[in-house]
Amino acid sequence: MAQRTRLDDDHCAIAQALDVVGDWWTLLIVRDAARGVRRFDEMQRELGVSRKVLSERLKLLVEADVVTRVPYQDRPVRHEYRLTPRGRALLPVLVALQDWGDTWVLGEGETMATAAETSREAQRVHALLGTRLPELRLVGHDGELLDPVATDTPFTVLYCFPGAYARKDAYPPGWARIPGARGCTLESCSYRDQLAEFTAAGATVHGVSSQRPDEQRAFAEKEGLRFPLLSDADLALTAALRLPTFRAAGVSRLKRLTLVLDGDRTVRDVQYPITDVTASVEAALRTVRGLASRSG
């Protein structure tokens, strides 16, 4: 049986939360479940933990309603572990921990919407090449739930941006002084202006930020965007791919990066960091055309 030390401070929500997820293996299990690693053997391989420890932690998480067991095979019966709504509510906690680690452990403590090309954060993002995005849905700026990966074109260009607003006074205080934060309007309008070329090359364009859908809708209408902006306000996509973030005005914001995915949900190209937004749009178009040419 798993050994646990009870935290008896009934009036402290932090203590009560740590009573459920205070063990570091527990949060790593939640991290991997968010990435689509849900089966016991896959988790053990990813974490490098003993079967005994993993079994104990999964049992505790099921009892706490953080994950639920779902059968995926009948003979013999085998289960995978999926995050419950209670478990998905932990994703902002994981993203905040990652942001703190990128900023204060791996970085210099500076708030940035970008990173150095040689940073370990950039290496982590580029390691997404060849990985597969798990099934998930995000809210579009029109209010509909959408798959970040298009199902009707061979490729999807997924450009992640910190934030874009219809009104200049809506930007967080000090936004222009955050390295890498500026340029979101130019980036979106560049994709708008070249959308026909992306379509001809067989690619759908999706923009993603952690803004609310109503903020995205106002921006999309003002700039006449003809492609969806997706809201990752609950950080499901961010946690699934461990995308880098920074904090501004009390909100976790995606750093600027671009992914090209194929119809199998596999990441085929990564741009990060991005220092020239118009050049990054051109680079994404060249990538899609090259992939289309190689696929015949």
C-alpha cells in the first residue's frame, strides 16, 4: 500500500490539495496523461518508475477522482487512465510549474514571450518533431468546439501567439516591454493575406492563444480573419504538448511558435523561437509546399 502522510490543516486549501497531488510522481502521471500517455506500460516506460510505485500512485489518483479507469481491451481486460474534469483542472497548475521552471530554474528570471535558440526550452519545443497531438477540442472564436488539426486538408499550420486584441487599451500593462510579445496582429494579418496560398498548398491555418473566445472574436472581426482562432484558455493544448508560456496580467500566455502537423496529427515542422513574424509565415508556407511535394 502507498504510504501517505496526512496533512490535517482542514482550513488550508493548499494543504488539502497537496494531500491529493503532493507526491512528485503524481503530478508527472497527470502530465503524461494530458500528453496522451494513458496505458500502464506506456506510463512506466515514460516515467522510468517501478510497477509497484506506479500502481500505488494510480490507485490514489483513481480514489481521488483525478483519473478514471477506462477499458480498452476485453480479453484480457486492460484499462487506460484518463483525466477526469477534476484532473483536467490541474493542467494550469502543471503549466504554472513549467513556466516557473523555464523562467527561474532554466532561465534568468526574466518575463519573455520568446527564448534563446540555444535554450533548453527551445530544445524541448523542437523535440516535438515527430510527436503526435492527442485528441482534444478547443473553443473557436465563433463558440464552436474544433479539433486543432484539420480533417479535410493534408496539413495544418498551427501558429501559437501570446495575444491579440481589437482595442489597443485591452493589452496588459507593459505588454510592449515583454520581449517577443509584440507582432501578433501582424502575424495574423500575414496569414490572412496569404491564406489562399496555404489553401492551394493543402494546408488549413489555425491560430491559437490562451485568450477568451470573445476576445479572439472581436479581434478576428476587426481584422477580417477568414480562418479560426482557437482558445486554449483551459491550457489543454499547452499541457498536451508542453508548450512554453509566460505570465502577464495574471494569465498564462503562449509564447510565439508555429507547428505544422499532418493528417495523422504528427508534428512535421517546428518554428521556435520566432524573431521575424512575416518571415515565419513565409517559412511555414515553404514547409507546407515541400511536404506536399514529397507526398506526391
